Amino acid sequence: MNIDEISTFVAIAQLGGFTRAGDRLHRSQPAISRRISLLEQELGAALLERARGGITLTGAGRAFLPFAEAVLAAIEDGRQAVRSADGDMHAPVSLALVGTLADSNIVDVLRQFARQSQSVALDLRTATSNEVSDLVRRGEVTLGLRYFSDERPELVSRIVGVELLRVVASPEHKLVGKRIRQRQLAAEKWVSFPVTRGREALGRILERQLIAAGVDDPKITVIDSLTAQKRLVEAGFGIALVPESSVRDELRLGVLAELDIPAMRTGIPVALIQRRNAHLSPAAQALIGLMSDASLRLGERRRMG
């Protein structure tokens, strides 16, 4: 097998079709099909099968995919190592982060990195926590910032800050400015994300906090959009438990108000992740250093807020 065959298989697995993979790789569909056929012959198993709506992986394909992705990531590591060995100090750094963190104090660290490494391109993209981990694992980005650490053995996680969660309401809400007792929470309507699997899911965190506060049957309107949640809360359709960074502007402008509910105070750890044994350019190492050094300062600013 060769790299073309492996990259073709990975592209099809990620994009779900031969045509889209051909567009990414600038190959004709017959060329794509030929590479997959050769790879399957080499492995002695079918990797892909056609299904309604696109291409799916067979059991053999699912088993082979992480190894194929690791091969491509290792090749990219090799390229970066050669650039570093040749004295190239300006290799780009790519970072995937959860969207709400783009409004947090972590941006201060990114701004500092940009000032100190003006000749280094910093490529940013946003994703969910699980997607951030997958992008790092596949070698598509150098580093990732997500909620909670990822304990998979192929990744290295370090906590660099804590995102506080705030309960917010319309400024006209009857509980604004008052000390709220736990029993009052049972009568409130909440706006939140769906309760999905994973400890980082905000819907699950809200449910867990309410149960701990003695609210066993909360009234929750499920809205799968943070922006829509904020607009509904502004309009008085409920209250919400949201990341502090996501409502900083609304609180400052007075379109949302924070409710003082001691039983609902909690936070989410923010983790910086990288692929284990990946080659890191000097610039990537510098960014990791800045993030690690900023850990205590991030925590201190948030506790004072």
C-alpha cells in the first residue's frame, strides 16, 4: 500500500463519498476507485460499502481507519520535523477550540502569542469538544482547546483554566437582585441544550446541578443553540446556565442579568490537548508554554469576576 491509497481511504471515510474525496484530492472518480481497490486487495478485505445516502465503512474499514489516520499524522510530523531541523522557525501553528472559548480570556493569550511570533501564521477553527479531540488526533490541527480533559491514550491533556457557569435571566425577572433559596428553583423554567452523553454536555451539567439542589423534575425547554437560548432568556421565556464568557457582553450591556444561586455555582475545566509523541515546532511549544503559564492568572481573574 502507498500514501495515496491511504489518504484516499481517509478522505472517503471523513467526507462520506468518492466524489467529495476526489474534489479534496483533485483526483478523478476512476482514480479514486482504483486506489481503494488496490488498498482493499492489499489488505484482503472490503473497507467501504455503498449505502443509502453515501458510503459507509465496513467493520474492517472501521478497524483500519485509526491506523490510516495515524500514518498520515506521522507523515505530517515528519515534514514538520524536517522544517525544524532545517532551521525553519516560522512553521504555522493550527489550533481548534470550542466556540465559546473564543470569547474568553484565552484570547488574551492568543493575542500575546501573535505579538511574540509575528512571522508565524496561527490558524484557528472552532468545533465541539469531541470534534476538537478528533482534529488533534488525526493531525489536522496542532493543538486543541476543549472543555474537560480527554483521557484517550493517543492524546495528552493539561488543564489551563476554568470556565465558570452563570445562571442568567431577563433583567425584569422577579428574582433578579434577590438571594434565591433552593426551593424557589422548582418553579422556574429553564432553557438548555439537550441532555446528551458526555460529561461536558451543558444539558447534563444543568440536570446534575438541579438534582443536587433538590429539583427532581425541572421544567426545561431544549434549545440546541446558545445564541437562541440567550435571546429566549432575554425575552423572559426562562432562565439558563451558560458559560460566563458567552454572556459577558450581554451582562455588561444589561440585556441579561445574573441570578445569585449558590446551589448552581459550578465550572468546567478547560483543557489544552495535543497528540502524544507528535512533533511540535518551536512556535507550537511557545504557545503551549503561554497557555500553561496563564493557567493561574485565568483562574484568578475568573474568581475575582
